[in-house]
Amino acid sequence: AAFDLGPGRATSTTETYRGVLGVEGRLSDRWTVNGFYQYGRTNFTQRATNLVNQANLLKAVDAVQSGGQTVCRVNADAIASNDDASCVPFNPFGEGQYSQASVGYITGNGLQHTVNEQHVAGIDLRGELFDLPAGLLRWRSARNIAGIRSMAPPTPFRRQTASIRSTGRPCRAA
């Protein structure tokens, strides 16, 4: 009966921005410095419709008879702390064997928005220290620093679907 529900659909948009700035300088006739900074950002947005909420589907297909009515087992058991008042039984066997209310309970729309940022900077200092009998003694020092941040806040529907996952916490790497 899943084909009765119609297909899930998703559309996504990705925007990428990048900028680089570099400098070169001569400190003296024996010393030079080079440096750069790079910034990158990617915005990713995905909108999905008619997704099946796996957690709700499991509750909806686990239906029992109670008081002459078909109800979700989660609401018929003796454990009140696990009740889900919005649960509507779903019969997956045969075409059209379910109500629109049950379809509304097991399906929903999802939204994912992720931002990735990257900062990279580097500097290179080099020069000639002094002459030795074997030749010129040169010195070089270089340092690169990179930082990456990714953020994807969770949405209520995404917390319950297996199709889109995120911790919602920023990640940092250097």
C-alpha cells in the first residue's frame, strides 16, 4: 500500500562562495614575506515532501482492538508514559485501506539547511641570515592555519526520519 501514499520528493539548492586575498612583500633586499587568507562558504538547503516518518509508521502499523475500535497499541497498553495521542492506526495491506488521518500521521515534510564555512590563512617568511664558508645560510618559516565549521540545526521531523540526520552541533576542526 506504500505506493498509494505517492512518492517522496526532494529538491535541493547549493550555493558556494569563495574568496582569496594574497600579499607579497619585501622586507629588505634579503628578506621576503608572503601571506594569504581564504574564505569559503557553502549553503545547502533541501526540502523534502511526503516523507515517511519511520517512528510514527512503526506505532501506526502496530494496531490492536480495544473497546471495539482499532487503536495504536502504544495507546492501549498499561504504560501511560509512552502514549501518543496523535497516533492513528495505519493498515498497509491493500489499496486504500487507511484513512487520510493515518497518512497525515505517518508522512510529513522535511527541511535541511546546512552551512559549511572554511577559513584558511598562511604566512611564509624567508630570508638570508649570513654567509658561511660553505655558502649562504638561509632561513624559512611557514605557518598555515585552517578552521572549518559546519552547522545543521535539527528540525522536529528530521529528528524522527532516517533520511536526513544531524546532531545540530557545530563541528570545528583545525
